[in-house]
Amino acid sequence: MSFEAWMARLRDEGYLVCPGSSAVPVEIRGVRPDGVGLHFRCRGTSIRLAVYRPGQTAWQVAVRD
């Protein structure tokens, strides 16, 4: 699956994909319809997924791309 297809699938499921998401290194910032934010990052062999309550992080101002 390409990065663009992955982002399209997240949007189809109702996520707002935030600016700053990138394919290399993989970094995805998004907000679910209920306001919960997620930050997924892969760098080398390190993978991190953080989930935030609504309004907890500054980057959660969602902008449709």
C-alpha cells in the first residue's frame, strides 16, 4: 500500500489527516471524528504510536489537505 493510499483510507474512515504527516520518515498525525488525536512515527527500527484525548495537543487543529 502506498502512503497516498494509506492516507486516503484514513480519510475514508473519517480521520482528519493533519499537516506535518510525511512518507519518509513515516510520520502521521490525525484526529478521529470523536476528537481523539493520534501520532504514529517510524524511524529506523523504532515505531511509536501515541494517542491523545481531545484538545490535549497543540497540533490537533485539523486542516483538510
